[in-house]
Amino acid sequence: MIPVFVIAFVAIFILLASIVTVQQGTVAVITVFGKFKRIMHPGLNFKIPIIEQIFRRISYQNRSMELKFQAISQDQANVYFSAMLLYSVLNEESATIENVAFKFIDDVSFKNALIRSVEGEVRAFVATKKQSEVLQLRSEIIHHVKGQLDIHLEGWGYHLLDIQINDITFDDAILRSMAEVVASNNLKAAAENQGQALLITKTKAAEAEGNAIKISAEAERQAAQMRGQGVALFREEVARGMALAAKEMESANLDASFILFSMWTDAIKHFAEYGKGNTIFLDGSSNNYQRTMQQLMSTLQGFDGEGADGKKK
């Protein structure tokens, strides 16, 4: 009974020792007497007890790393970077896993090499640029670093998924000077905008004034034309009325000078009504009255006379 019990115990021990469970997202590196043999994928696996050993479990999930470092630009300005790296194992093939397991002695050594490689590539790129250009070249820096590091990382069994430059800063003196430049540019832009606004305002005002002058001149022209037409019509009606009155006086055997006297008195009355307090001096002597009557009679005779064409005026 004892040998059977021992054999059963040994068999159970060997069975348990040969069962290996690999977690999802990782692989197990198996060595035989210290030499790489194969890899185990996630799930239930079996190995030869004592002969096959699990050297290392490697995760192929995405991993991140934050780093901060300093670079010097072409014009000797200190540039401070804050970045995040996102990387992972290239694939689950045996050759890739072998590189990951044996290229570096541990993860610390790999991370140091990765950090120094990123810093070196960024510094080499920034050294060819001026500090005023660095802020505008964020994407170019990322593409340059990825393009240079992907080759090295593939040889190590890794792949650089992404690099994000979260912050780029300079020394305090440079930041102050940059702020002053921005402020001066803003003032310049504001002054230019104010000048453009003032120019537009004055231009529009000049156009409006010109249009107002044109409208006023056109209105004055039309008013003057209408006043002239009104004066002409008034004179025509006065002439027609005087001629008709003269004919009526002549048919009634009355002196035509009576019409002139009535017109003269009406004119004086009009002066008095619409003079608005102004003083009007009239010569009331008999000589001036006779001279005025003679002038009016000559005017009336001119309306009633005949011209060179034989027509009555």
C-alpha cells in the first residue's frame, strides 16, 4: 500500500507542477536549462516539471510613462518639456517576446533606455530650431521622435504607439519677453483696427455729406425753376389783367390812369402789411407822383401797343 500511495502522491505532484495558468494580456516565457524554449499564451498551459521553467511573464498591454526634460534651442534658450509616452509589446510572436525578455536585464533598464532615447531625439531636433519656432513645431517634434525611435524599439520588441508633448515652457525672462511681444502685437492690431474703423467712418460721413449736398442742390435747382415759372406766370397774369382792365376802362370812357393809381395805392398797402416793421421811405411830392404815373402809363401803353409785326401786345 505504501508504494502505491507514494506513486499516487508523486503523480499528483507532477500533474500539479505541470499545470500553468497564464493571465489574459500576458505571455509566459519558458526556458529549458536557462535557454529560451517557447512561450505560453493566456489560458491553461502545461509544462515539463523541473525541466521547463517560467523565466518571466510579459504583458503586451499598453503602457504609459511620463517624463520631463530640458533641451537647448539654436539661439541658446532653455526649453522645458513635459511629455507622455504610450508604448506596448510589438506583437505576440516568439521572436518578439524573446527580444523583450532578453534584450534588457529588467524593466528599469528598458525604461531608462527609452527615456534617454526620447530625450536625445528631442534635443537633437530642438538644437536646430530657434526658441520662437519651438512652440509652433509641436507636431513636427512628435513625428520626428516617432520616426527615429520606431526603428530602435522594433529591435527591442516594442512599439511606440504615441507621444504627447503636454507642455513646453521657457525661462522666466523669455516668458516675460514673449508676453511683451504679444502685448505689443495686440496693441498694434488694435491701433490698426481703430484706424480702419476711423477711416471707414470718415469715408461714410463724407459720402453722406456729398449725397446730402447733391440732394440739396437738386432740390434748390427745382425750387428755383418753380419760382421762376411762378414769377413768369404771375407776370403773364398781371399783363393779361392790366390789358383787360384797360379795355374795360376804354369802353366805359374812363381815364386809364385810374387803374395805375389803384395799383399804386395797392402796392403801398402791400408794403405796409408785409413790411414786418421795416421803415419804407416814399417820395410823396407831386413831381414824384407825376413821374411815377408817367412811367406806369408808358408801361401800360407798351402792353396795349402794337409791335413791328403788327400784333397787339
